[in-house]
Amino acid sequence: MAGSVRPLSPHLGVYRWYFTMGLSIAHRVSGAGLVVALVGLAWWLAALAGGPARYAQAQAVLGGWLGGLVLLGFTLLFFYHALNGVRHLVWDTGRNLDKHAAHRSGVLVVAGAVLLTLLTWLALLLVG
Amino acid sequence: MATPTSTPTATQGVAARVQAQASTRRGAKTWLRERATALALVPLSVWFLLSAVSLAGAPYAEARAWLAGPFNTTAMLLLVVVLFEHARLGVRVIVEDYVHREPVKLAALLLTDFAAAALGLACVVAVLKIALGS
């Protein structure tokens, strides 16, 4: 068919890895990971609607060490994807597009994601 | 450039080739929708995060009462609808980039749309059930 002979992107194999490229892939990977979190949100809402017994089951899963670890991972994915999403929105206005600005905002996004994840879990431990 | 001497069949051949390779002209709409959902998710995410932290480990009655409040019901419905649309658009881009066999791609795209609609609707039903207290 005509479609199969046309050039296709992204060409992952032909580039040397560099920082902003890694962040770009990480945006996609974190987005895909958050789709799993979205299924989790649907599961939690269904449990809350399903009555006390199902809610207690869900809370037990989320409160366990494995549930906590997964939630911690989702928190990091969320903050990375959200902050990098804002970075993309700024780019869409035509700002910060040159190499050095992109590198700086990338460092900011990674640092911000780690910091906000730590702050969120600190707050969780203090509340809970 | 078409010249007066070009035959109708040759022109048709070019038209068919262009048709096969051209965009569907829906790119701008999709692009805007990706940005609009991303933008809407900024305040909704802040609300969700603050709520999740303050609600962590809450007993059943408290969690139900929280979600049944009109503000939280509205915010959760907005979040769910916008989030599933954002996720649907994102997964579609991933499928379009990596799945190149046309029938498989079409099936994956349809599956993405169906799954987003079904799961999103399930969330809406759950939220409404809680909001209406049944």
C-alpha cells in the first residue's frame, strides 16, 4: 500500500542520545504510564460507588506497600508529564525554543517533578 | 504544473496520488484539542492533587460525602471527561507513530476510542451514582 513506503517518524535509531531528546521520550512514556493510572482512577471511583466493602478492599490495596510504591511512581510520572506539558505549552507560544533555553527548562522540569513528588509524599505522611 | 496538453487521465492519476498521501485536513483541530485539554488539566490537576492528599486513607462515609458535594462532583466530572479525551488523543498519537500496518493501526485506533469512551463513561456513572446518593 502507498502508506508503507512513505518516510515515517520518529527515527529512533539514527540519533545519538542527548538530554532534551531523552526528556521528549520521557514525556511520551510518562503519558502512557499515566493511562494505567487512569484505569486505577476508574477502579477507585467504581469501588467508592460500589459500597463500603468494595471501598475497603480498594483502600487496602492502595494502603499496602505495593500500592504505595505504584502510587509513588504515578506521582512522579504525573508531575513530570504535567510540568513538561506546561513546557510544551510555552513552546507553542514561540518562546524558549532555542537549544540553551530548552536545556534549562528541561532541567527545571526534572528538578521540579522530583521536588513536588517528595513534597506531596511528605504531606501524605504528615496527613495520614 | 498542469499544461493544456496534459490528458485528463494523467491529471486524475496525480489527483489520486495526492488524495492517497495528503492529510485529512483535521490536523489543526486535533492539535488545538490536545492543547485545550492540556490547559484545562492544569487547574483540574491542582484540585485533584490537593483533594487526594487531604482524602488519603479517608473512611468510606467521608469519601462519599466529599465527592457528593456539588463543587467536587462538578470538578470530578470535568476532570474525568477532559482527562480521558487527553489520554485518548495521546494514545492515538503513539499508535499512529509506531503501528504501521494499516489494518492493525485502524483496529488499535478504534480500540483506543472505544476503551476511552467506555472507561470514561464508567467513571461518569460512578460519580453520578455517588452524587445522586443511590
